[in-house]
Amino acid sequence: MKLKLEAINQIKEICSRYKDEPSPLMIVLADVQKEYGYIPLEVQEVISSELNIPVSEIYGVVTFYSFFSLKPKGRYVIGCCVGTACYVKGGQNVLDKFCELLKIKVGQTSEDGLFTIDALRCIGACGIAPAISINGKVYPKVKLSDVDKIIKEYKNMKME
């Protein structure tokens, strides 16, 4: 992918906002992720040049933290909790059902670009397990029979 000059300038502008910060990398990456939805290698190279940080270090940070992504995510990011409480109450089965119905694996995005599925270790909703989140909205006590309804709800939003 070749970055457009406009994108390069915007990334440089984001970097310049934090030039006086002692450790600006995480803030810059968060802003870039918010702006573009992901942080591919070409973007990391611009950040590297602007912040004078090796690309290898930036890549290490992007791949270490699950909230950063190297690939575009779907419009709706489904986070299925498989932490202990959710797992015990069927969280893995819920995750598997989403994967089955959307015909994708964890970390992948559906062909229509609508859905990305992530397996999360804990979303802090143990009392309402199994729980999922979609773009920050938490769904409590999700049953296998709820999965198809949830997918249809978001597909219908696209149509509106």
C-alpha cells in the first residue's frame, strides 16, 4: 500500500502534537489508530521517521497490545470474552457460534467488511457472564440462540 501525501502529512501532524512528550509513542499510535482504524507498516515507517524510533520497536508495540491492529477491522468489532467466568459459562461456545455464522476465524474480518471477531481475556463483566462487546456496547448473559439475532441487528443497521 502506498500512502497518499495527505495521509503522510496527517500522520506527521499527529506526531508533532506530542513532540514535547517524554514517551509519545503510545499516544501517537492511539491517535493514528483512531484516525485510520489500523496501523500498517507504511504508517509505522512515517511514525518512525518523525519520532526517531526504530520501526522494529513500533512494530513490537503494535503487535503486543491487542487494541492496535495491523489490518483494517470491520465496522463492528465483536469482542467475545473467554476469561475464566465467561469461559465457564459458555463464552467459548458463543465465540465459536459467531465464527461459524460469520464464516471467519478469530482476528479475521467478514468479507462484507462489517464484522471482526476478537477473543478477549476479560472485559470486566464477570457477573453477567458470558458477555460480549460490540464497539464498546456490552451484551450480558449471551446465549447461543442470541448470536444470530445480534448479527442480524447489526446487519440491519447497515441497511438503514
